[in-house]
Amino acid sequence: QKQDVTEEERTELRGRLGELQWLQNTRPDVCASCSIMQGGVNKAQVKELIQVNNLIRGSNQDADMEIVFRKIDLNDMLVVSFCDAAWGVREDGSSQGGYITLAVNKTKAEAGQRVPFTILDYGSKKLKRFVKSSLAAEVQAFAEALDQQMVVRHMISSLLGKHQQVRKQGLELTDYVDDIIKQVPASIVTDAKSLHDGVEKRESFSAGLQDRRSGIEVVAIRQQV
């Protein structure tokens, strides 16, 4: 399994991964694996061929998987994003980050009830910056998820005809856009407690994190949540 693939096999591998990449449009479950495998094509070994074949086999077995768009009361809607990261799992030592954004009933969700949901957006990709810890990877994934969530909220605000005043003279564009986005309630979820504490505790410039760059990124996140 550690033998390098031939150029013919590498070409075939790229083709199969390209097909899986297209499949991601309706299959969130293949996003992470496909992205990670694409990053290792140039140094692929036989084990990668086996992994791709297993992924294709699994996708075929779950061919009846559906994305269901459920009815959500637009006047009582909450946009919720879940994000996560896998530190150093890619061939080059970089990390993988992913997110999924949902629409749910706001009243029921805030009351702790189980609620149906509709998927609005999702993705999984290589994180841009190499990092020294899993927490730093989580921070990057969180920031990416938050950015994508804001795009979704802006689109929803526009589609629902939320009240949008003409930008006043002297008002910063970022403040104007923020006002539009905030008309759509939202929440974001992470399983990294240190990241949660860093965002919630506002007294420290570096958010109490040893990785100063990640700390600064957390401070930037605070301004958006």
C-alpha cells in the first residue's frame, strides 16, 4: 500500500476525485474526505487508491441520501452554524476545517426543544494557515464558518425584504452591512471550550491564548458575534 502510483493511476485518481467533488453539491458527508484526498494526489500511493474506492463504494451504498428542505417559519427563524477542525490531517501537515449552517425554529431551539432543520450551506476545505495546535486550527475553522454564516444571513435579509435604509453619509460600509446582517438572528457552535472561553471573556487582548496570532483572531471574532 506504500508503493507510489503510476502516472496512469494518478490521472484516474484525479478523475475519480473530480467526480466526488461534483457530488459534494448534494452530499455533505463526502466533503472532508474528498478535499483531504485531493491534497495528496501528487504524492499518492496505492493506499490512496484504496481509500478513494472505499469512499466511492460508501457513496453508492448511501445513494438514496437526501437533503430535505423543511418548512421553517421565516418570522421565527434562527440561523445556526456548527464548525470543527482536524489538526494536521492533510498530506502536507496542514489542517482541515468544516462547517454546516442550518435554519431552525428560533423559539423552540432557544427553549431547548428538538427541532427540524433545513441545510442552508456547508463546506470542508484546507485551512489557509499552518498552525502549532488543535486550538489554533479550531479558531481558523470558526472564523471561516462565521464568515460564511454572515454571507447567508445577508442573503436571507435581502430575500425577506428586511428594512434596509440607504447608507448614511459618513457611516462605514462595514457598519452598514453589519446592521443588515444583524436583522437575521444567528448562533454558532463549537466543541472547543478554550475557544468559547476566549470569545466570551473580553478582558484579555490575546483572549488568554498562548498562540498570540490565534488570540488576535479571536479578538476579531468578538467584534462579529
